[in-house]
Amino acid sequence: MRHRVLVVLSVLTLSLLLPAAAVGARSAEAAAKAEQNRIIAYWTPARIASAQPRDYVRNDAGKLIPYAKPGGSGGTGSSWTGNEPVELRVGRILFSSGGSNWICSGTVVDDAATNNGYSIILTAGHCVFDGSDGWSYNFLFMPDFDDDPNYDCAARARGCWTANRLGIHTNFHPSGFGPDAALRVDYGFARVGAGNKGGQLDAEVGGYGITTATIVNADVQWAFGFPAEGRYKGKDLIYCTGGTTPDPNLSGVYGMNCNMNGGSSGGGWLLGAANPSGDENRFLSSVNSYGYSGLAKMFGPKFTTQTIEVMNSVIGTSETANTENCNVGTTPPSGC
């Protein structure tokens, strides 16, 4: 009789716990959806029009000048006419920082899992954190922007994806962009949940892995982004390609001939000599970080095992000695 009573009590306890757990899960899901709706509603046509490129040019003295335009000749920057998967995975980013609105570019990463409820976006560190303004918020990613260059999330074929967690390297915090140590790690990651139309982004469009291989000057790389100044209009996927060159003043970064400008920051670099159109076996090697005034080149950080560490810290919930993270569920985020 005693055993029977215990069994009955266990069943009753389980029946009470399951609804509570289900309610908690539904509550969390509802909160995430409400935050997504808030971010999408924030991006009105007026705010989108006010958004400025979060790009920098470095002068000969090593000072970073915001929103300046690179110059010079000899750079390349052509409209991408290839097909999937590049155009699917490289997208436009909108975000807020310091009370203003900004534009960057980003790329979907292969995080080795497609059924975990989230996806990872690679961009520049200065697109997710600023030394004066802190963490970015109202972070919105629009994949396949080349095929579908509009900001109406309801009308976009692949919708919009909002970030709930951001991550950078500790050398980028708290100074932000500027010091040499920060330039060498100017990469950041954003974790996004389901899109406004449901689904999981990397399950829909795939993603590129990250390489930490040694890259020499003879190696060819491809840079992608959505520049929005001068002859570029911000809605066309632009690419540069060529042999890797060093920064004349700084180690730990790559360069290539490229005249992409404002709005291209954070766009991914792919390693490989052949045209990457339709080639799934590609790896991200850097991001568009900065240029020099009067020099038609783009520079980006060399990825290392610590880059993977930062990505993993965004995927998970804990920081390491080389990572800084922020859950961005508030406006602006607090407690980070």
C-alpha cells in the first residue's frame, strides 16, 4: 500500500511540474517574440534613413577617423553577380549605439549545429561595441540583402533576425576601436533566434566556417559587404578579391586592394583563389575593419583560436579570459 501511495504521489507531482515548466517555456518564448517585435517596430523608415555607416579610416599617425572615406586609386570593388551561397549569407545589419542608428555588414557562420534554436552572425567588433557608447542594441540582420534589398521585414522573403547576445574579444573592451590591440581583434559575433517568419537562419541559408590557418601574402581572399557611399548605393553586394598584403604600420592584420567604403564594415572575407560562387567549401578568414585615407585598401584582423573562443562564448552563456559578452534584451543593454 505504501509503495502504491508513493507512486500516486509521484505521478501527481510530475503532473504539477510539467504544466509549470511548459508555462515557463511559453513565457520565455513570448518574451523573446515581444522583444523581436519591438526591435522590428523600432526600425521605421525615418530611423533607417538616419542610420550612418559605422566605418573608420586610419591616418598615418595611427588615429582612427570615423565615417571618413578612403581614397587613392588601384582598388577594386565590383558588384557581385554570382549565385548562392554568398549572396544568401552576407547581409545588412542595422543597430543602435549611443542614441544614434548605424549600418554595418555581416555573414552567417557555420556553428556546427542547425537545430539548436539559434544562429551566429560574424561582423566587426566596432559594430557590436563602442568604447564611448557601450554595447549595440536594436540589432537587426537581413540576410540575402542583394536579392531582396528592402527593409520591410514582413515583405522580405527571408525576413529579419534580431540579436539576443553579442560578443567581442577582451582586447576590444573597454577601449573599443582604436588601440593597436583592438584593431587586431576587430571582430564580433551576434546570436540570433528565430526569424520574424520562424525557422532557423543557418538551417535555411547555411553558413561559413572560420579558419585560423596561416595566410601568406600570395594567398587570395575575397571580401564582401554593402558599401553605401559615393558610387555605391548600399543595396548591392560588392566584393573585392586579390592577393593578401600587409598593413605597413601594424602586424596581426591582413590587407587587400579594395575601395569599399561606408557600410561595408563587418563584411566577411573568404579564403580561396577560385570564385566562391556556389562553392560550399569556404572558410571565413577576416572581416572588413578599416582603411587608410588616400589608400585604396581594406584591412581586417587575422583570425586565431581566440576568435573561435569568442564565437563559442556567444553560443553559450559563459565568458572566458579572452571574451566579453552582453545579453541585449534591454534598450540600451544594462548589466554588461
